[in-house]
Amino acid sequence: MKQCWRWFGPHDTIDLSDLHQVGVEGIVTALHHIAPGMPWTEDDIAKRQEMLSSAGFAWDVVESLPVSEEIKTQGPEAQQHLEHYKSSLIALAKRGIKTVCYNFMPILDWTRTSLRAPQPHGGNAMLFRLLDFAVFDLHILARNSAPEDYSAAMREAARAQFQAMSGAERLSLQRNIIAGLPGANDTWSLPDVAARLGTYDGISPDKLRAHLIDFLAEVAPVAQDLGLRLCCHPDDPPFGLLGLPRVMSTTDDYAETLTAVDLPANGATLCTGSLGVRSDFDAPGFVERLGPRIHFVHLRNTKRLGGEPNRPDFFEAAHLEGDTDMVATIRALMQEQARRKDAGRSDWQIPMRPDHGQELLYDREAGSMPGYPLIGRMRGLAELRGIMAACAG
């Protein structure tokens, strides 16, 4: 697999030139300064490519070209945003970029309750605790229907925890949860979140899935004609929060969506960390079932910590130490690559990146994006590279 690295642009704390020492082969990035729903121009794309080229890299994967909330909810500006999305795909194709990752998660991107939870080895890792989330949902956001989503015991525990928290602790929890994708939602207030929740009134999982299929029916044929590969990232975590629907949380969800718009351009981003939070997820089985449609891979690991069976607590484990069998997963991916190469596919090599590393050593003082430290991801990439080398031998 092609060993890529996510880079957040000019404000990233990691210098592109340093990544040659890490063995990085390609860059995953996006134009984060352009709001969701607005078009990307050739000029904007070229400027980012020139920045990467001057450091000796190419732009291998777009992550993400975001799908706006208007498109997800089919709001009044949805059609205009769809046209902007198509024009962005055309601009990317003209600049020679082929792989475009996106997600269809309502409102927030990935959700954690602690961005830097101390670990026994002295480093930090991102963490999700349902009780902490219940404190936010019930007492900080104070969502009207929130009590319906938690047991009586959970509600009582959340009440006691909220009362024991200082104002600073409550604000920290609020910021952690609203953070989502670094840099995307960090200016949202509680009224902003509440207002956005209201736009999903009456949108069931089935309806949101229909909206996703409608979106793909519009954009996947354009991508197909342009020679692009679209790849949807799974829900993170893969269960409902804030009463919002989730539609990309299981292998079956992917199979249904890929079948509904059955074009090679309509593909999957396999994120072993997101899907691996579910105890019933089989990562090698995902590859065996949907391998030809996997266009991008996030290799990371999560470790479940108990809690509710369908909504477990979990943390971001070291890449080889979580609940996902990373060796078996990489072996399956390498076999898929071999099948593609034998079939003469030009896209036989799958781009991957080490996702969500722990903060280790000087990462703890570097102030990097939550989940995206240098040393933690460098350790992960080295471990993953070793498995790839062994599977290729």
C-alpha cells in the first residue's frame, strides 16, 4: 500500500520537509479554509499542490471534500451545493487528483470526550466515555429528548458527575465534544449545535440513507466520467449520538450503499478504528466482501473499555494493540492489491495512512491537532510498514 500522511495545511505543527525522514510517500490533505458547500477552484487546488511539490510531495488523497449539512438534510440550498460539489470534482480531476474521501455524519465529525487522556506509559490518547457524553447531552447542551437515550442509572450518574464538575471542567468537556474534525467546528457554540440538531427533526436513518444515495446518484456518475474515486468514511463512533441517525456504521451499510449506486467510482474508505469500535466488526471480512471498492484505508486501532454493548467506552490504542487484528487486515488488503494488479487495474495500489496516533515523548508539548501527533503516528506507520513488508515477503 502507498504510505501516506494526513497534513492539515499551512497551520499544521508538522513541517512537510520533516516527513521524508518518516518515510512518507504521499500526502492526504484538504482545503480546510473553504466552507462546506462552497466550490474548490483549480487555482486553490494548484496553490496547495505547489506547496506540497516544493517539499517533494504530491497530493495523493483529498480528505475531505466535505458534504454540507444542506446536502445531508436536503435543505433549500442543497441543489446549489451539489453543483458546487460537482464543480470541485471537475477542478480536482483537471489537477490530476484521483481519490476523494468524504463522510455523511450528521453535524459533528468524530466524537471524543477526552482529547488527551493520560495513558499508563506516560503518553496521551483520545477517549470516549458514554457517561461523560451523557453529562454533556443532558446537562450542558440540555437537549430536550436526551433523557430518552439513557438508562435511569446513567442519568443519575451523569447528574452526580455534572454537579461535581467545576466550570472549567464543564467547558473542557463541551469543547472536546464539539471539536470533531480539528479546525472544522471549534467555533461552534451550544446554540449553534442545538440549531443544527433541529434540522434533523423527522430525518430517520432510512431517510438519511436515502439522502446519501441521492447524493451519490448525482455525483458518482460525474466522478466515474472524470476517472475519480469517491470513498465514504464510516461513522465515528459507529453508533447514534444526540438523537442523530447513523447510516455508515457497519459492513452491511457499506454493501447497501455501494450496491444502490453500483459504479466503480462509488467506493469505501476502510477505517479500522471507527468500525472496530463495534464488537461485531470483522475487518478482514470487510476486505474480502467489498475489497474491489476500497479506495482508501485508515489504519488505526481502538480498544473497547466495557460499558453498554452497543455504545461502548473506548480509547485510541497503539496501532497493533487494540481490538482490530491489524495483521490479518493488512494481509487481506495486500491480497486485494495483488488481485487488482493481476487484473490490470491502474489503481491497484491502495493509499493508506496511519490514523489517530497517541501523543508520545515530545508530542505532549508540541500542540499538534488532537489525534494527529508526529511521534505517535510515526510509531504507528513504522509498525504498519513492518507488517506490510512481512506480508509481501
